[in-house]
Amino acid sequence: MRIRPTVAVAFGLGYVLGTRAGRESYEEITRQARLVWDRPEVQSVAGIVSAQAGGAYRRARTVIGSHGGHSGGA
């Protein structure tokens, strides 16, 4: 299973805020984050962003690959 960067960032943010605010606040933050993440609108946008990022990554690999991975020069 692959963890998406947005999930990792959300988890990290929740962890940091939670450790500073205490366990009860941490639980509330993570509960609210899950509610937001599970919304269809958020999932839709996350899917679009993920697809666009994947396309950009593939295009970058193609461009880098077409240059032989070398920066040119003498």
C-alpha cells in the first residue's frame, strides 16, 4: 500500500499539533481531519491533483530521459 503525500502531511501535522496540545486534543484533531478527508469533494480534488502530479512526473521523466540524463557541457 502506498501512502499519498497529502495523507503523510496531514498525519504529521496532526501528530505535531496533538503532541503539543495533549491526547484529547490530538484525538479531536485527527477525528476532524478524517471527517474532512472523507468528504467526496476533498477526495475528488485529491484524485485530480494526484493525476496531474503523476502526469507531470511522467512528462519530466520523458524530458530528462530524452536528454540522456546528462547536463551537457565539455
